[in-house]
Amino acid sequence: MSPRVNVVTRFAPSPTGPLHLGHAYSAMLAHDMAKAQGGTFLLRIEDIDRSRARPEWEAQIYDDLRWLGLSWPEPALRQSDRLPTYRAALERLWQHDLLFACSCNRRDILDALGAPQEGTAPPMGPDGPIYPGTCRETGRRHPGDPLPEEALRLRIDMAERAATAETPLSFTETGAGPDGETDTIRVAPDLAATVGDIVLARRDMGTSYHLAVVLDDAAQGVTHVTRGRDLFEATQIHVLLQRLLGLPTPVYHHHRLIRDDTGKRLAKRDDARALAKYRAEGATPDDIRRLVGLPTSWHPPASSL
Ligand code: GLU
């Protein structure tokens, strides 16, 4: 008999606004997938953006999720408590000369890319315009240099070379990407052209979404990352970072996005779809499940993993 994997899923909202139907779907799906396998559902509060995170939104997240009938081991992990861990990982990458300090703002980047001019769109990666390399040499480490307190970018060509010396990058997808990508996803080589030197530490945060998410998924023992399809393209960055930092790559399950009546993806500012609003209007958790197309029992077919 093959050993049973202890399935660990998570929901990782940022407390920057009210949870809406799309969040409810994501959280309940992750919860149901764990419970269907006798596993564990975790909650993580992604509050590294101190300028936008608010304690009242965090409190509302706990309240909404409990109302939906979800539970998780308490207390939830909060990214703002993990800054020393993120810094230690940055130190390691800095020592290996895989980072450089960058002082470019958005305008500098667009100017260097020669955009926007009439009719030209800058080359785009999962994180926006592909970095033109302005600070690549000037921002590099010299022996003895401490980790700079500036924005830090990954030297992605070197990082890719180091990470793929033995095995190409790939991951298992049990959901689907935007073009139906599923099963074994091989990360296309030449991330310098398709992704570019991504920011791993923002100046005001000391970390970034990409760095924090891979360190936290590993620290929390997450085996199955369930999240919206909009993050499918970011997964290649996460797999690269996992390889560089010696972390396991979980299984990924990118799910469909909940859209409004006009087909637009719900956003934090769509207060009309806020769970709190449905609650105030007397909806039940099963009403929410029906609205997003989830079974009203907690046990969908086990084949969904
Ligand atoms: N914190 C991210 C969000 O709210 C989710 C990140 C993830 O699931 O990897 O969109």
C-alpha cells in the first residue's frame, strides 16, 4: 500500500479589503479538498503590505470564514511576524550573488523600455513590464557588502542556471491554467526573456509576495496550493525560488475565477459581492456555496485532488 500523503491546503488572503464571493470559493475549495482527504486546512494572513493591511479587515476575515463553517489550527500564520525569516533567505541569495539592489521606479523602467510610445507595449511578464536591467551591474554585491536596505531583484538568468543545472523546472497541476494547462507543467526555459529580474524585496516591505509565499508554504508544510487561475503564471517563479532555496514544490491546483454578471473578475473593491453584504441580507453559508457552485456538503469527490 502506498503511504497516504497528509494533505495540507491553505487559504492566504491579504487583509486589504472585504472578502467577496471569489475569496469564499477559494477558501471553501481549499477547505473541502483537505477535509475530503482527512487533511488539514490552514489560514495565512498575507499582511506584508503594511500600507494597505488593516486590523479590521483581518478581524473580518476570521469572522467571515468562521461564519462559512471553516476552521483551521489557531493562530493563523501572519506574514508580518515572519520578516526575519524572509531576511535570512535574502541574505543567502545575496551571499550567492543572485540579487542586486535596484533604485528604479516604475517610470524609470518604462522609460528604459522606451514605453509608452504610440502603439508600443513593453514586454510583459507575470509581474508587469520585464525589467530592462538598468541596475543589474551597479547594484551587485561586492565582497563584504551587507544586505542593502533597498529594493532587491533576482538575477534571473543566473538563478535559472543554478536551479536547473540538474533538472528542468516543473510542477504538478491538478486544476488548470488559463489555457487549460494541467498535469505536469514544464516551465519554459529562458526566464530572462519571459519573466525578467523580479523584485524579491520591496524597499518598504523587506520582502515580496513571491518570496514570502514560497517560504511560508514550505514552513507550513502545505502539500497542495489551491488558488485562483490568475496566479498560474506566477507559479514558475515560485518553483524557481523553491529550487534555489532547497524547498519542496507542492502540488498546485489553480481554480476558476468567480466573475460578476458582466464576466469581470471580482475585485476587493466589488463591495456589492462582499460576503458581509450577503450575510447582512440573510444569506446562509449554503446559499454562498450554491452561488459559487460548490456542493453544500463538505465532501466533494476525492478525485478533485
Ligand atoms: N495573498 C494572495 C491574494 O490575496 C494569495 C496568494 C496565494 O494564494 O498564493 O491574492
